[in-house]
Amino acid sequence: MTNNSPVRKVIIIPCSGIGKTYGSVSRESAYEVVENLRPEKTCLVALSLLVMGDKEAHEMMTEHPTITIDGCKLACATKMARASGGMVIKDYAVLDVYRRYRQYKPQGIAELNEGGIQLAHALAEEIALTVDSLTTTNDSSSLKGRAGVDGG
Amino acid sequence: MVEYLQTTVGKFLFKVAVDRYYSNDGIWVLREGDQCRLGISDFLQQRSGDVAFIEVKPEGTKVSSGDEFVVIETIKVNISLASPITGTIVTINPLLTTTPEIINQDPFGAGWLVIIKALDWESDHKCLLEPNAYFLRMKAQAEEAAR
């Protein structure tokens, strides 16, 4: 990646908290971004691959900016991404997003309720805009300068 | 400097500040002259989960012991809490609106809920637990939940 080349792909890493409502919201929003909203600009990396030391996943982390989506304050996705050498440009916390969209109260685990689906959609739309801002810049060095400073 | 009783149950550490009284539900009461500052215990905040929203009865509201005075919505549950004090709510913690997570971060300090001008402290006081008594109750509840 040269300083004047646009970012080609943004890595999305959601929470891996299985059995947690907010973890489910984080994953649903990640799927929506990667599969529907910005498939050509994003790539999903499973947190478990980083935990297990997957070589390919680690290499991707060092080559592309990353957006993390945490389901709780433990912030496993963000911590693991950073520990893996990733450049975390933006870390979203589902609870913070819910505070902005109180009308979408998430419930359910394996199957989210309507509020959870709507919250995931709202979060996905925010992430998509962040992806756009990253992939349209002509100065990737500015991304490095911002790494890890934005809260969700 | 506040001192604490503390115990570890499973992977969780629970603290009980020794300078105040407690209701059975886990609301702490710190007497300040004729006023009482109220908040929730460390155990209650940990058991309830990360706080999303808090709704407190407005300043000026008269509450009797047992009346609901706050509803806390967390990522796990909605909890309605009853005031252990009879009196008038005179101050609401302004941080509850802007940073509700302060309850999780500092339940015995900056995460206080309200200040109530007490009308009948002597009666209310008899229904409150000393720190040691609440500590034993809380520990039993934590151990029961861990089973």
C-alpha cells in the first residue's frame, strides 16, 4: 500500500460472543455490510482465526484497515485485532449504538427480535459509511495516523 | 478513602463499601446530614450487566419507602428499584444522562443515583442493613447464582 493509493478493502471483525444478544447484533451487522451493503469493499475476518493464529488472517490484518464491532465492554474484537498487528480505524460498541437507537431494543440470541434486526441494520449503515470514507481517501497515511483513536 | 469488604466468587470480585447502609435489594444509602445519597451496590451492578439507560423520578418528587424511584435498563434486564428512604428527591446525578456506564465503572462513587432529603431517617434506618450484614447476604446470593 503506497501513501497515495486508495484503500482497496476494509476488514470487518465482529464479536464472537455466541449466546449473547449484543454479540448477535454485532455479527448480523457485519454480515449485512460484507454480504449486502459493501461486498466489494469489505472482507470479514472471524475473531477465532486471529485467536488461533491463522497466518492468512494475520497477514490480511497488516495489509488492510480494520473496523471492529464489540458486543460488550470486554471489547475482545478490538483487543485481538490490535494484538494481531491490525490497524483499527474504528471500533464500534453495540451498546453505544443502541443508546443512539433506543427504539430498537435487541432481544433474542439465535434469532434476534425485530428490534435487534433493526439495530443491526442501523449499525451496518453506519459502518458502510465509515467504509466509504476509508475507501475514497487518496491518502492512506492519514489512516495510519488515526489508527485506534476512534471510539464506537 | 473508602474501605471495602470484598469477596471473590468464581471469577468475579465483589466489593461492599463499609461507610454506608444497604437495602435488601442492594441499594446503598450514605447519610449526609439530613440528606441521603443513594446508589446501587457493586454486586447489583455486576449482576445486572452493562447499563444502557436510566430513568429517575424527577427532582422534587416525594417518595415513600418502597416507592419505585428509578428504572435501569441494562443489556440483560430492566430493573425497577424501590427507594429505601422516605423524602424528596433533591438532586439527580447529572452523569446518568450523559454517561450511564458510570454506574458500572464506579458504583460507590461517581455512579451515585440521587440525593433524597430524608423525612423519617430514624424509621427508614431501622430497615437498612449494616455493611457486614449486607456483605454476608450479598455473598450468599453470589454463591447461589454461581452454582
